[in-house]
Amino acid sequence: MTIDLTVATVLSRRELFSRTYAAVSSRTPASLRGRRPGAWRRPGGWGGWGGWGDWRPASRRPGERLTARGGVLIVFAACFVGLLVADWANWGELADAVFFMASSLTAYYVRPSGLLPVVVSPPLLFFFACVLEKVLISSGALSAFSGTVVALANSAGWLFAGTGLTILIALLRGLRSEVRTLVLALRSLPACLLTCAAHAEAGTTCAP
């Protein structure tokens, strides 16, 4: 008698599950069937059930697209073009605003493994872009030098502000772990050099 009740309970639960699954499947759009679980997301989260029609393709998270090298190139190109356009339009603040936006957005979209180069390089990239731009548009070396000094002096506030915002964004995205990894690598460098020197004296190969 107990076995019959258990079997009946299992069968009834399986029937209830089958009906529920069939009802949900009938409400699911055909375009969503067969998709992997992480391919679609609901804009409002799971808290607000807005119907199956609100499903949209999940966008990639920021930090999974741009490499450190690509970020450095983008900042340099943006600063160079911004300086050219600013000189042409006689609007110096334009180049400063371009640097501010390029450095901060690059820190937001770069991969976490490339945060450290992106944080350190923007002021240097602006300096090199400014030197190159002044060399191209100036009549001589002295004019280019004086123009570079004046441009850097006028842009100092924007450079500090853009660099500060870039550091803040990078800290929120995990810059501490990258700095910690670099410090540990630098601490282990003398031991690695001593090991390689000992292998060289012994005539053996030093494995990296």
C-alpha cells in the first residue's frame, strides 16, 4: 500500500512538472528557444517579471574588449587629433576635453589586465602628442618648444583632473590587484637573476 502511494505521488509530480514546462515553453518565443542560458538577459532583472517579450541579447561587459596596447593607441590618437583641431579652431580647451574623455573612457573599457599601462601613460601620451603636433605646425624648433611649453602649462589642470578620474575608475575596476602583482614580480626579480647567474656559471639553462 505504501509503495502504491509513493508511485502515485511521483507520477503526479512528474505530470505537474510536465504541464508546467509545456506551459512555459508555449510562452517562450521561438527566437529564444535553443539559446544558451547566458546569451539573453532581462533588462529589469529577475525582480520585475515583464513578460518574455522583454528579453534582449546580453551585451558584453566593459573591460572585455579593449587591450592595453589598443587603449594606449586610442588615447594618443585622440590627443593628437584633438590638438590639431584645437589649434585650427583656436580653441585650446577642446584638446583638454578630448584628453579628459579619452583617458577616462579608455580606463573604463580596457581589460582589467591592461589597467596599469592605461593609468600611467595618458599624461606622457598627451606630452608626446603635443610635441609632435607643435613640430608639424611650427616654423622652427624654438617655436615648437615654446608652443609645447605654453600648451602644457595651459592644460595642466585638465591633465591632473583627467589623470585623477582615470585612476579612480581603474581602482574601482581592480587596479590594486594589478599593482600587487607587479610588486610581487619586482620582489622576485633579484632571486630570479641570482638563479640565472648560478645556472650560467654551472653551464646549464635557466628556465623562465
